[in-house]
Amino acid sequence: MADDLPSYDATIGFGRMPAGARQSLILDVVEMDGFVSVSQIAANLNVSEMTIRRDLVALEERGLLARTHGGAVSAATSPREVFDLEEPAFKRRRHRNAREKAAIATAAALLIGPSETIGLDVGTSTLSLAESIVERGDLRVFTNSLRAAMVLSASKSPVYVLGGEVRNPEQSVVGSRAVGELANYNLDRVFIGVSGLIEAGFFDYSIEDTEVKRAFIERAGQTVILCDSSKFDHRSLARVCDLAGAQILITDAPPPPHLAQALQTARVEVIVAGVAAERRTG
């Protein structure tokens, strides 16, 4: 990631790095993350944003990347994919596709068996799931979402909130403490919210939230991705996992053929919420 760029030479300093070396580092970041941010790479290399933009123009002219608003993506990125740079405000996301997310949450709740220990990730879809299971008293719930925890505080099921740093305005608990704490637990299944789905995997806006998502997945007997259809062919900064990292995808509409084929190849079961006939196993 851009924050992990190697130091160039302590005696020369980033500010005097030759353009060729600087551009090579930019390509390394694009290859690793699929995207590079102008502001972030400029800060890391201690050069102006204008310098980085000139580098991106030069690299695009050579066909090595494609410029986007605020940065650049790999030239190999599919033209049908949309790169989402900025995370929309939680309140706006909460109201967007609210009916579809409620249907997804209802379908997800039906998967949870008696006396299960589950993990709830942060996000609007997982918050809807918390609302769907609030009447149950036979579960144990681990979450890094303070919003979900507050909803479930009205439940008779015990709720455990991970420790760590609170990330605003998402109200998620993130950091090494949250990740490390999950290593102590075994979860029957976890429910993960994502910001995008492409053939290369599931994505999220936040690097910090994504670290906790991965930790949830590592401790789960089954991983269920909650993703409404507006996120098909969208990707963002951080990849949560490849498609095979999940066992079930719950959405509100059948994925387009290229995604359906990729999910089938990865052996991901797709559940289309509210449409029993659209449930299929890859």
C-alpha cells in the first residue's frame, strides 16, 4: 500500500528522487493495490501533487496505467468496472437502496441456526441484519460496529464489542487490538458488508475496516457477504478477499453473467433475497 513505500535513499531524500524511480514506485503501488491516490503518494514521496499528476500523465501515455479522478488505476482494469474513491456518508448509504438491504438482511437472518456464535461486521447491510435478529435470545454476537451493538443491546442475546480505536463517522472499532482479539474466538459464521464486487473479489473503502473484516473471515466457519446489486462491478481502495474467500453471497438481484460465472467458478452460493427460485450453488 502507499503507506508501505520503501525509503529511497536517506542520503538523497524522497524530494530529489529521479522521475524514473518515482514513477517505478507509483507503478508498484498500482500493481499492489490496483489504485494510487495523488494526494497520498505526493505526501509519501514529499513532492507536489502537480509533480505526481505529471508522472501519471507520462505513465498513461506509455499505457502503464489509466488516470481517474484523484489518482490512477491499473491499465488492465476492466472498462465496465467503476472505481469508488470516496466513502459516502453513513447516513446517505443507510437510505440508499434501503428496501433491498432490508430484504438481504431478512434472508441473512434465516441462515442463522439455533445457539450460533456469529460475527457482525460494520456497514449499513449488517446494521439491517442486527435489526432483523434483535428479537432472538439464543445467539452470541461479536461485532466491531457500535451501531449494531446499540441495536442489539435490546436483545436477550449477549453482545461482545471488540476493543480498539473508534473510526468516525462509521462508528467502527478498528486497529491491531480488534484484529488480535478476534484470534481468540471461533465463530460459526460471519456477515461481512462490502462496497463493491468484481471478478477479482470483494472490496471496501477503508483499509482499517478491511483489516477487521479479514480477521472475522479467518475465524469463521462460514463467511456470508451482504452486497446489494448497486455494488456489482464497483471496486474501491481495499480488497477484502477474493471471491473464493466467501461461501455465500446474499444480494437483491441476479449478478450479471460475467460475475455469475466468476462466482460459480469460485464455488460461492448466491442467494437472491426474496426470490427463492434464484438460489443456486456454484
